[in-house]
Amino acid sequence: MENDCVFCKIISGEIKAKTVFSDELITVFEDIHPVAPVHLLIVPNKHISSINQIQDEDSPVLARLFYVARDLAKQHGIDEKGFRVMVNTGKDGKQTVFHLHMHLIGGRELAGRLMN
């Protein structure tokens, strides 16, 4: 856990969030600034700053992110019509919290383009 990481504080329970799922590898909570009816953050419990810091030993965690995204999309009824999973990395990639996380976004038709 990083002392100043807001996601580490959410995972530890120090900061409250609307948690929708948690296990030994990941925690999932609602985004505080949702861009769609379903906007969840799927976060490794282990502090990994970004994709650039992933190690081979993190493979089970990374696989779990995708399996949980699949399951939550189904639970929220967005699996059939479609959804987006997204990871922002670094300043130019618009990463604002430097703890690796995946956005699961859906529940409405999303813009066709990711960039302006």
C-alpha cells in the first residue's frame, strides 16, 4: 500500500467508496464521476502505479481484472449490447490516479471515438 494513494486507502477501508465487489486480488467500486449509467473501477489490491510497472508475477491479477469485468458486465446487463474497458496510462494518457485500474463503462451507446 502506498501511503498517499487514494485507491489504496479505498481498498484498506480508510476511505469509503461504493464497493460492488472485492476478493483477494481486486476491488471494484463505482467511479465518483461516471460517464455512463455503469462506470466501475476495477482495481488491483496490490499497488501497481501503471501498466509500465507490471511484473510477470502480476499475471494472475491482470487476468482477474478481465474476468471480473466480464462478470460485472453480465451482472449489470450490459454484456449483450456492449461496453468499454479502458486503462489510462501516464500523464498524456490522462491517468489521474497512479494506481493501475480498469474502467468498465456501459449502459448507453458510447461515442465511436476515444479521442478528440
